[in-house]
Amino acid sequence: MTDHDTAEDQLEDLPLDALPLDAWHRARGARMVPFAGYEMPIQYAGPFGGIVAEHKWTREQAGLFDVSHMGQLHITGEGAEAALEAVLPIDLATLKHGNPRYSLLLDENGGVLDDLMVTRWNDGFYLVVNGATKWDDIAHLREHLPDEVTISHMDEHALLALQGPKAFAALDRLVIGDTPLGALTFMKGATFTFTHTGTDAWVSRSGYTGEDGFEISLPADAAAEVADLLCAEPEVKPIGLGARDSLRLEAGLPLYGHDMSPETSPIEAGLIFGINKRRRTEGGFPGAERIIREINEGTQRKWVGLRIEGRLPAREGAEVFSGSDHIGTVTSGGFSPSLGAPIAMAYVASTHAAPGTALEVEVRGKRLAAIVSPTPFVPHRYYRGS
Amino acid sequence: MRYFTDEHEWIDVEGDVATVGITDYAQGQLGDIVFVELPAVGSAVEKGKDAAVVESVKAASDVYAPITGEVTETNGALEEDPALVNSAPEGEGWFFKMTIADAGQLEGLMDEAAYKDFVAGL
């Protein structure tokens, strides 16, 4: 019995680093696997452990994810705003204090180097980038930002995500801030304090599961006691990377390095919302020429959802056909615990990208029937205010 | 008599028929199994070569034939309920039955005690 290699397994053979919560995960029976240069929990032991149980728990209750492998950067200094606009297709004039916004790090050809969240803080900008790309991102930003702009890697900070319909109820019991936690709607953030431990944390109402929830940035040395506090709430259980992947797939959210890369443009990937409106006409960001052209003229291929007949999942790399024509490739795929059926995301020729189009996906020489499906596969349940 | 491979397959020999599955340790490593692809009845399988594929939520994993022979029967119950591999890996969650081309190949496999030690050392 041997697992087929996946891209993250091949990522690197370098020695792995431990996350701030390494011992905390192991004490909960986590199976640790290499990911983004760290040993990370893929799933936990116990009656609520395992990818399917953890997935369903998050959809029904609240799951605590350790995403401390991600890069947290603090960008400060004179001219930081204009300098960031020169490297990102973002409109910072419309970004209010505390609100995270999705953006993209692009190369000169408009290929995607990373996707990230940008938040305006009082003294600059807070960026959250992918773990596997953070060192390259820092190097890229250092090269392209002027010397007066400082990039601080907040590597003394951990990042937790609390996700699920009960996330608010659980967190609301534990924190106090200048405004009630309930004042945070989707894609807003503020500082809150965990009253039991006195830990200050940056909390935003955001996440990667399609559920309501929060992302919590806090000092690494307080992460274990805060994780304990959260998991002492009856709604909260720790959730591993395995369910994180199946949850984001159901939510139709792309994973960098799989669904997008320097070989894909954000327009092909359906990430036009990452190119802010003013920048679509003004340009002035890396790859603007190609991206503005693609916005106006369309792309040869599009990233779409596929529902696959039967129970056999089609995974990353599976080829997509229309009759005998090879028209695309799966970039993420697996079994949806919520739907009880395989789902996938794929780049397909734009001529075959309309929802309802019947296609086939090849898995180990077998052709599986697939239908282009709107995403998300499972509706988002973000909290936008009552 | 039940034998085990270092790839976490088990093979149960009764007369000239052998039943093959994956071990409890293997199912625990794979997690929730959502699909099992079994070899065709009548197909030849070769010791150490791919015989079946197990799909968990996360990944596809190959299952190898512990010995060489011909597949005589497959476990149809896995089509309806692949989770049997999780709940009863060394019983109802069996994969296929096969002939034994060369009984000598069994000698290279582990018995239950040896496999237990092998897993304890992982």
C-alpha cells in the first residue's frame, strides 16, 4: 500500500520546522505530515477525528485550525501605500482600516506568484501570504518595494482560524474589544483581548472554509493557552489540514500552487475580484497589460467546478475531455463529505466552461462522466450583518 | 493461516484459495475510504504489483498483490459501502480472493506476531 505522491509531499526534502503549536497538536493525537516546510496536523485522533468527521464538525459546529505556517508580514514606512499599489492590483484608497481584502502577487506576465490578504492597520499594512511561498514573497517584495518601506516578518506570531456556524458563539464568550465581536461582519477586523489570558489578538471575520468564522493573529507564545481556551468551548474541536482542503474545495476556493501558479492568470482563474476596479482601467501593476486585455477579450480557458458521477474521485492532474478532444486538466479534486460525491476544479477550454456542459474526466484509464457546475458546491455562509 | 506484507496487506490462506485485504494499521493511515477499485475477476495479479486502488478523502493509494495468482472473486459489498474497509478491514472489508500460483511466495511474508512488531517499529 503506497500513497500516490501529491505536490505537497514532493515540495521539499529540507528539514522540517515545528509550528508553535507542535506539541499541542501531538498531545491531541494529531498525525503530523510535511506541508510548506513544516510538520503540520493532517487529522486528529478520537471519536471526532478523521477528515470526514472533522469536516462535518466544522460545517455544523466550529473547527479550530492552526495556520501558523502562513506568512504574516507587516509593511510600514513612508510611501508604503503607493509602493504596495505598484506590486499589487489593489485599490488601497477604498480599503478602510481593519478590513482585510484579497489580492494577488503577480509576475511581469500576469502569472500568479501568490494570493494574499491585505489589511490596513494604523501604522501600515498587514499581509497574510501562503506558507509555501512566503520566503519567495518576502524576497519579491524586498526587491520591488523601495528601501524606505520596511517589511517585518511577524514570525513571532501564530495564526489560528476558528470556522463554522458556532464560531461566533464560542469566540464571543472569550474576547472583549472596543466594539462587540458581533460588530465585525465578513471581511472586517479589529483588536480583541482574550479575557482569561490577557492576550491581545488581531481578529478578522474571514476564513477559507465558506463558513462564518474568524482568523486570529496572536503572539506565538500565547497560542497554546488560547487554543486550549477555544477548545474548552463545547462547540470547538481542532481540525487538521485534510478537512481544511476538503472544506475549501466545497467552497470553490482556490489553493495556490494547485489551482493557480505563475502559469495561470487571475482572469482565467475567475479571480477578477482580486483586480480592484480602478486598477482595471488604470493598470500600473505587474502584468497589467495581459490582465486588462483578458478582462476585455476573455481567456482561452476558465477555471470551473465539476461534479463527477459515481464515487471515484478525480484528483489534481486528471485530464478532462469532451468526446475525444482533450479540453482541460483537473487542478483540485476529491470527495466532498457534505455532498457524498466527488467534486473537482479544473481549467477547461472556455468553449466548454458553461455550467451544465457534459464532459468526461479520465482516472486510471477510465472515463468518468462530469458536469460543469457552478461554485461554490456548498453555499457560503458568511456573516454580512443581521 | 494469515500472512502480512510490509506494504500493509493481509492474505488469508484456506486450502488453495487466498483472501486479500488491507490491515487495520493501513486503514487508519488512509482515513475515511470513499472508493475501492478492485481487479477484474479472472485477471492475473503479480506479487508486489498493483492489484487495487483505495481512494480516501485525501488521496489515492495502491494496494499490491501479496503473491502471484488469478483473481477469482471480488468483494461486491465494497462498491456499496467502501467504509467497510475502515470499520472491518481484516474481516468484511476484504478486497478479493485469488489462486495461489506459487505457495513458496507465502514463506517470505510475515505472520501476525511479526507484523505486529513491524508496525510497532514504524
